[in-house]
Amino acid sequence: MSAHTAKLHGHELSYVDRGTGPAILFIHGLLGTNRNWSHLVTCLETSNRVLVPDLFGHGASDKPMGDYSLGSHAATLRDLLDRLDIDTVTLVGHSLGGGIALQFCYLFPERVDRLVLVSSGGLGRSVSPLLRAATLPGAELVIPVIASGWVRSRLEGLSAQLGRLGWRPAADVREAWRGFTSLSDADSRRAFLATTRAVIDPGGQTVTAHDHLPMKTDIRTLVVWGTRDRMIPAWHATTAHNAIPSSRVELFEGAGHFPHLEEPERFATLLGDFIAS
């Protein structure tokens, strides 16, 4: 997908802007990029304007020193909408992007038509031990070693051997690997640690909608989760449904943390119907 850039707060933000009609803003998760949503752009651009940014600290966007909190990301997305003269959007947020979407609804509710939370952060303390480990002292010394070219080349060799035996990685493994390889870059590592530590501590997620964000929203909300999510447990979908009166929950049986990639056709149809209804 060809990308545009916008200079916001002195830094370059990369984003995809395709199609015409009611706007949909997709927000990727931690270590993600706009490619996480690329399959949906072609499905939706005939009837919608589809915006897919790389968050600051991710992908082709700049990775500056500074604030990587949910509120900062939400304000950046608001500024992008202002730059593009877009008044309201349907927000679709995955994982960290779900937490950003909730924060956006809190700060700028008049800008949101609908809300879609996919395996969303911000709904409870539970989160993968791998992400909790990134908040421990000394993580900035360990990550460069495990993300080094020497380690990556050997993991790639192992993957190739398994592939010859017929093994095919699931969506969770593929996306985790893409995110992991980005950590070979020092600026990306710094941004990853700053982003992670803004929302997680060794005990789990530190920013939850129950404490910091208004859950009693009138915004129509769709909650999507994979039943085998090992990053953020699927029971958080029940938490969201109980807390957001206007919400609807769709569980993808057997899917992991990326249900929109494991069953892309089902997700595209679900999203299209939700927006059109």
C-alpha cells in the first residue's frame, strides 16, 4: 500500500489513505504496522475512506524521544484527522490500538461514529508474561542481544527446517516474528520500551478503562476476540460487554491474538455489516 506522510509535532507520521465515503481509522497494536490491516483496505475502500497510520515509534513513522502514552497517541490521531479535514470516524483498534481507541473515545467522543475493539488492551490487568518482562529493569540490555542478527538468523534457519517438514506458522507467530525483527533497530527498541512501559508494569496492564476511561459510552461498539488469545485473555471481552451497554461481542473460535488475520473474510464481512447497520 502506497503511503503518505504528515508532519505532526515536528515528526513524520506515515499513513495510508484510500477510498471515499464514511471514514474508518484502523489502529494497529504494539510492534505492528499498517500492513496488519492491508487485506481490509481493498475490501472496504469502495464504500469507505480507509485510514491506516503507522503509530509514532512503529513502521515507517518517526520514532522520536518523548511521550508514548495512550493519550499522546490518541491526540496524534486527532491531529491527523484535523489535517485531513475528517470530522468523525469509525475506530478499529487492535491490542494496544484498542486501548488508544478507548482513550480517543474518552478525549474526543464527538469524533467517533462507532468503535471496534479487537483483542483490545485497556480492559483488565492480565497480559502476556513476555510483555511484562519488557518492563523489568535491564530489558534494554537484553533485547538487543535476543534481537541480534546472530539470533535471528538461527531462528530463521530453524523455521526453514520446520517448513520443509510441513509446519506453517499461525498468524500469531508470523506477526510476533515481524515485530521481533523490528527490534534490531535501536530507535525501534527505544520506542517499544517506552510504549510498553507506558501501559504495562511487571504485574500487568496499568491503564484500564474501569479506572481511567469512561465505559458508560453511548457509542455503538463491536468487540472481537479469539478464544485462544495468549496475549490478552478472551474473558476480557466479557468485561467489555458488561461495561459498555451498547456493545456486541463476536468470538472467533480457535483464533489467537490476531482474529482479523486468522479469519480475514469473516472479519471483513463482520466489520462491513457493523458499519453499514
